[in-house]
Amino acid sequence: MSAPRPRPGEPGWAGPEWDDPVLTALAHRLRDAHRLVAPLPADDRRRLIRHLLIITDLAKRDPQLADRRLVTFVADLEREHGSSYPPDGGEARELRRRPDGGSGGPGEGGRTAE
């Protein structure tokens, strides 16, 4: 179901009418993960973006599981591209910080990314 179109003279959509800090934080972290993947070579980028899209879709049904998968994804990305990735050194660690203030780690929750 899509949002109703604004009538002429009305302002456009300004965002959701609800405020869920956990989902908002997950959305920001997913966006940042896409930014980390963007500069990679095309073959790697396509594969990793597919994984992020799966995580994004999962977030609609199970945000907690999506969060754990995202933490694992970022940890695997760091491991795959070495300790110097990302170039600024801090962004990926920020991505691993969970909305509840804890820090996630690989394999958290006993499940792996599909």
C-alpha cells in the first residue's frame, strides 16, 4: 500500500508519522553499510548489495534478526577487505554499535547471513 498523493498546494511527504528509534537506527546503519560497499569493485559490490537488500527486506518482518545480520555483514566486510577498510577506520565500528548501546560481533545470535 502506498501513501496517498499530496493534493496540489500541500507539502510533500515529510517522513513516517511514527517514531521508532530502533528501526530508525537500523535504517541509518543500512544506509551507511551501502556507502561502505559503494566504492568496491563491481563484482564484489553487486554481491554485497544483494546481501544488504536481503537484510533490508528482513528488517520489515524481524528487525532484531536484521540487526544481527547487519552486524555480521559489516564484520565480514571488514575481515574480507582487511583491517584498513574502510579508509577512515572508524565508520565500520560505528556500524557495529547496536541501537541498544551494545556492540555486536560476528555470529551473534548463532545465526549466519543467508
